Amino acid sequence: MQLKPITAIAVLLFVVASLSVAGCTSNTTGNTNQTTSTSATTSAATHDAFLEKYLAAYKNSSFSDKNLNFTVWEVTWINSTSAQVQETSTNETTNATWSYVHTALVFPTTQDATNYLDAMNKTAYSLSSTVYPSSGGAYRNVTGHAPTIYKYYEWNEGNPLNISEFRDHNISQLDNIIIIETGIHLH
């Protein structure tokens, strides 16, 4: 067992909880009445327009999956170029409920995003894919094309048969966007 990843998760969960208390306005239920909240300290006019479009496309793509019922979908802007999405959904087919926290960061260039990704500690992660899905996807919906650079790293922590221990960690690069996410299987 590595102590650094556990410490990082604890810090991430503390930050998520702090941001939840500080910037989220409400939880909503159902697929039709979801809201996007913004931090009181960040004006909507200062958000990166591309990242806003990407997050909207990601939401639309997620909600188009009729097998998923979202009970939480909240966006909290960290600053003008990064935001955090908290989502909880139940797969109606498998009755599995997952809660994910995604942090999306947009960089001025793809090389800046690559430099950021290269500097991250990915020791526990495995590169799972460098091929963006052949159809759909939020990035393709916003830009009209797949990203030139696509990297998807994954790390599954704990025992998947014991939901209280299992965590799904992912890091993605889609050209100039980095997405860091952690998922918890609730039931």
C-alpha cells in the first residue's frame, strides 16, 4: 500500500468537501431539472469560453445516456480556466450508483497541457488509451473533430468487490484540456 496516493486522495476529498460547502448551491434530482452552480467569487463572464462549451457538451453527452439517472450534477468554477464537476448517477440497468468528481483544466496550448500532464505523478496509473472514441464525445461535439493528442490514464484502487474500498481514478488529456477524476461506487 502506498501512502502518497492515499494522502492525495484524502486531500482531494477534503478539497472537494470544502468546495462543496463553499460554492455549491443545490442538489437536484432527475434528468430534466439539473442546474449548474458557480462559485460566488468567480463571475460567469470570466470563465474560459472553450471550457464552458466543453463542460456543457460533456453534460449533454452524459445525459443522453438513457440508462443513467443523474441525481447530482454540479459545476463549481475554481478559477477562469478550471472547474470541478460533481456528479452522481445510477445505471438503471445494473442499479449501480457512482459518484465522480472531475476537475477540468484548460491550457493556452496543447503543449502546455502536455507539460502539465508530464509533470504529474502518474506512478500508480496505467496508460489505458491513446485513441479517442470514433464517434461522439464532448470534445468532438465542441470542436467538430477528435483531439490531436488524447491520453487516458487509469488507476483502480482497492477491491472492486468491496465498494467501501474501491476508487476509480482517471487522468485524461484532450489537446489543451486535462481532466482529473475520482469515482466512488456507492452501491
